[in-house]
Amino acid sequence: MKLVAASRLKRAQDAAEASRPYAERMERMLGSLAQSMAGLPTAPALLAGTGKTDTHLLIIATSDRGLAGGFNATILREARRLIRALQGEGKTVKVMAVGRKGRDAMRREFPKLLIDSVTDVGRRGVHFSEAKSISAAVLSRFEAGEFDVATIIFAKFKSAISQIVTVQQLIPFGAPAAAEKTDEAASAIYEFEPSEEEILTELLPNNVGVQIFTALLENAASEHGARMTAMDNATRNAGDMIKGLTLVYNRTRQATITKELIEIISGAEAL
């Protein structure tokens, strides 16, 4: 399992790192557009929101398989913390689980909150079509007025031994910190054709799909890295256990042989 995870990690890591510039650039560009539309009555719903934050949809992205160390446990721990924090504020929480481990955990602990689940995502590699179907389900629920805020929880890949649990708001769109910096590019004046409103109306739904796709790619790389590390640790621990048990066996065997020799010698002397 370690070798399989190691062979898959490189491809998953390359895919995750390749998706970051596009996703970050789209966020910055949309953030620049959103600043000029903020507070206007014509602003798209995905930007302005519903005007309230009473109902939250949490998209919990985990894996379908276990034996990945603390990968799923850390994501679920953050999800539980966020659920309890929102409930403590009097908010209504709904959960969409991506992955069997998240679905099973939510069924055990918060069965009434689980409204949808998706499994077998990325079984043969993460594809944008999978993220697009998830984003379509999220957007349809938003248009139906089922929630006010949507947030995705996933593990961002840092290295094979380090994954960062990330909580990212998808709906309504929040400008990233990088877009709020007043540098040369941000302070430039642009003329848009068509209007900012039309561009945002078209790009904001696409951005939801792109951010979910990026989160799934990060999750896939994190899962393979965590599994490779966990299986390496398991192999080392098994080796240490074998050495310890072999030492105990040899000592016990030596003690038994010594005892039998003493008994033979004592019996011979008695005769």
C-alpha cells in the first residue's frame, strides 16, 4: 500500500499544484470585480448572498477508503467543531458529505443534518466533471433557498507528512486576502465588456466548480501522502514488534533449555 500510494502521490501532487494558480487567479479577478459591485442592488445572488446567515451548508470532503493515518480524522474533527460552533450561535446546519468516511461519520453523529452524499469521487483520478456535478447540486439547492452560506472543508496538500485542514467559503463569494491588497495591479482602472454584472453572473457559478475541483485535487494528494506515511510507519512499527517478539522468544527458549539442562544434571547427580 505504501508503494501504491507513493506511485499515485506524484501525479496527484502535480495535479493539485497545477490547479492552484488558475484557482487563485480566478479568485483575485473575481474579487476585483466584486469590489465594484459590492452593495449594489443589481449584484448577483452568489456575490451578495441572501442577506442573512441563518442556514449553513457544510461540504465535508473526505476519502472513500481508510488506512490513511489521521487524514480523515482531522477533517472530521474540524467539521464537528464548526458544526457545534454554528449550532451554538443558533444557526441551522446542513451537511453534504463527499467520500464514504465523511458520510459514515456524519450518519453516526449527525444523521439529521446529512442531506446528501457523494462517493467514489476520484476513484480513477479527479476529473472536473465530478466537481461540476457537485457544484451543480450545491447551486440548485442555493437557488431553491435551502441555505444561505456554503462552506467546504478539505485538506490542503503541503507535503507527504503535512496536510493543512482548510475551511473555505464558496457561497456567497468572499474576496480573498490577496485581492484586498492595494498594489499596482489592484489599483488599476479597467473597462469591462460586457458589464461587471454580466461577467460575475457567468463566472461566479464557474468559480464554485473550480474551487470544489481544486479542493478535491488537494484532498487526493493529501490522502495519498497521508496513506504513504501511515503505511511506512506501520511497516516500521511491525518491524520493531517482530524484533521485540523475536527477542522475547529467544530469551524464553534459552530459559527453557537452561531449565531442562539443570533438571537433567540434577537427576544424574541424584543417581
